[in-house]
Amino acid sequence: MSVKSITSEPRRRARNPLAALAFVTLLTGIGAGLGGMLLALLLHGIQHLAYGYSVTHVISSESFLEGVTGATPERRVLVLTMCGLVAGLGWWLLYRFGRPLVSIRQAVKSDDPRMPVVSTIVHALLQIVTVALGSPLGREVAPREIGSVLAGWLSHRAGLSVEQSRIMVACGAGAGLAAVYNVPLGGAVFVLEVLLGTFGWKALVPAVVTSAVAALVAQFGLGNEHQYLVPSLTVSTSLIVWSVVCGPIFGAAAWGFTELTKRARAEAPKDWRLPVLSLLNFAIIGVLAMHFPQLLGNGKGPAGLAFDGNLTMALAAMLLVLKVVITASSLRAGAEGGLLTPGLANGALLAIVLGGAWSLFWPGASSGAFAIVGATAFLAASMQMPITAVVLVFEFTRVSHDFLIPVLFAVGGAALSFHACAKWVPVLQFSAGFNWGGAGKAR
């Protein structure tokens, strides 16, 4: 069932549909690339100013984790408290005075795929600002929304059909993802696998072109760099067997994380409670960050440490528990953001724990290798995008293609486990509740 149009304005048809589609495809790629680049520069600029590191060079060799660790504990609390104020007041005002938001998935199914321009831009900027200040949620939704709102507007102006407009809105989202993370193939596959559910030519060509153009445009401001600098890693028999054995564990953990965040987001307030809960939530995160600066941000820091092999089992376990808790609490408080990089970090941290225990009995694989495989499996299951997750992690890290074997084993096991949990856990919960109710009546 499609979503109702946000406007009654009649749609005009293009005189030359093919030329109009080509024009919109090119402009969407360019616009999404510029949007992703500007959002990334804004994010880096706020990070550097908030935590006072490398302030003379917005794009520098010093990472966010290094900058946060170098800041005083008191400064972390102050910045996170400010984050709570921005998040709480910002989203409360948006919900109160802005037009109702339309998600990308809703737009792709709508009779009029346009999204409200001003509200969507404000929503995206709030995500970027709060993640820059230390929110544990992901920043990838913001550039996707900017790309989609642009694509929807261009498609309407060019007179594309509803079907073409839906495809272009999805392509705008993929192009935004490609731009901000420099993942042209990952952006295109995300469109085809996740948003449209087809690899047909009508979707394939614009998805590939928009993502490639966006990534190229963004490189002018962000450089041709990948997200994680991973040391040389090798595949061993121990790692392959571990991938087969532990893949289902990552799927079950991803299902639990997905259910937790889904419920937290569904229960988030949109009234006066939002600023109150948001301020309290982020102030508590700031206190935790006094001792665990790795918690701040979208999860890139912990994931990078895991890929480098710079985490102990104990620290990885502690960070994993805290990351899950603060991610859910931030959504429950009303903050918005993605779950791509948080999911990647959770998988990497869980892999350090499971891999460390495995190595006690069968050594031979590095902790970084475990983290690469685990991060991919968890991301694939938690976001229901196995192909996209594999492509993204390989573009994020540029690891050897030898890792395809253990990664695919783990992703396959995680996907099966996730679907088994989604199918059988509710049944078991219902059965258990029914039996308890019957036992209660018998007594």
C-alpha cells in the first residue's frame, strides 16, 4: 500500500522522459555529493571546535577518538550536556512547528515521493550536529536524507513518472551514503538491495551512476580516503572455523539489538519530555565518557581499535555493553540517527570477546581478523542487508579478498540465525505467556 501524497499539486509529465531521467540522475549525483561533503565538513568542524583538537586543520590526521581522549573529562561532560540541549530542544521544536517528516522508505513507496524540504534539512542537520558533539548514533542517515529530498524535488520538476521518481529518491539516498563514506559500490548496492529490492536495469543504471558521481564529487573536499586504516591481516583455518561456529551468535545478538532499538525508538517522546530526557541522557553519557572516551561518537573509534587489535577482551566487553545501552537510551530519549556504524562497532567488539575466547583453545587468528568478520556479520543481520554489508566493510577497510570466505560463512550463519530468532522467539514468548497464564488460573 502506497503512502499518500504530501501535496495535491498535479504532476506534469516530461516531454522527453529518457533525457529528463539522465538529467535528474546526473544532478542527483552531483547534489548528493556536494551535500555529503558539506555535512562531513560540518561534522569535522564541530568535532574539532567542541573538543579543542587540531583546530587549525578541520581535516587532519588526528582522529575524533584521539581528540576526545585528549580533552579533559570535564570538557566531555560539558560538551555532552550541550549535545543534550541541542538534541532535545531541536527535535522538540521540529516536531512542534515543522511539517511531518517523511522517511526515505515511506517516500520510495509514496504516490508523490517528495519529502518536506525544510523539515528534512533541519532533521539532517540535527543528526550531524549531535553526532559531532558525541551522540552514539550514526551519521549516515543525514546525507541519505539530503540526497533523497533533492532527488524527489528534481524528479518532480523534471516531470518524471512516479516509478522513476521513486527510483531516483532511493538513488539519492545511496548517493549520499556513497559520498560521506567514499563507498560508491556500497551506495549503489544499498539502493538495489535495501531500498528497491531489485537489481533490474531501470534501477541498476541510475543507482550506479548517482553513487559514482556523488563519491567523485565528495572527494574534492574530503579526499580519496577509506574509513578505517587496517593493518595487514591474514586468513587462517582457525578463523574460518570460528566464522562458521560463531556466525549464528552474531545473528542472535543482532536480533536482540534490533528489537531493543526498535522498541526504544517507538517509545521516544515528542512532547515536553523530549528535552528533559535528552538532557538527562546525554549528561549521563558525558559522565561515562569521563572514564570511557571510546563511547563518544557513532562507533568509529571502538571499531577502529578492534580492527587494529588494540582492545583487550575485558575492555571490549565493557564497551559493548555500554554502547548498546547508550544507543538504546539515546533513541528512547528522542534523539535521531542511524544504526549502521553503531552496528558495525557492536559486531567488532563482540568479535573481540568471542575471538579472544576462541584463541585460548585454537590460536592462529589475529583479533583484528575476528573483528572484520564479526563486524560484517552483525551489520548484515542487524540491518537486513547481507550483500550491502559485505561490500561496505570491504570498501571501509580495503582488506584482502581472501576474507570473503570467512566473511560469507559468518554472514550466512548470522542471517539464518536472525531470521530464526525473528520467527521463533515471539512464538516461544507467546507460548510461555499462555502457559504461565494457564498455570495462574489453575492455582
